Amino acid sequence: MKSAAKDKVYKSPIKKLARYFEKSRDQWKTKYGKAKKTIVYLNNRVRSLEKSRDNWKSQAQEAKEKLKTYEAQNSQKKQTSQKTSE
């Protein structure tokens, strides 16, 4: 079975082809190197945002619980003050 590279016949000189292929390879590596850095950056950002969201969510939950306890205490005080005033 013949390889694809052996079947292809180029008319340009090997020196020019080598420069062209090297340049093409370098551009490809640069492009995908940037893409890889972007992926790493975005993954880190997602992780950071999830951590921040979880932190804010827990703070909101704690605040809800405090509010419920304060409302319960307030309603108990109102009931005791109404009973004493009667």
C-alpha cells in the first residue's frame, strides 16, 4: 500500500516546499497553542466562578436562616407582649 506523500508529486523545488510546510506547521502550532491556553484560562475561570457562586449561595442560605430565627423571635416577643397587655 502506497502512502499519500509518495503519490503526491510537487512541481515546486523542495527548498520552497520545506519552507512552506514549516511555516504552515508553525502557524498551526501557534493557533492551537493559543486555543489550548484559552481553554485552560476558561476552565480556571469557570472553576473560580463556581466557587464564588457556591460561596454566595451559602452566605444567602445562612442569611435566610438568620432571618427565619429573627422573625420567629420577633413573633414570640409580639405574642408575649400581647398576652401581658391583655
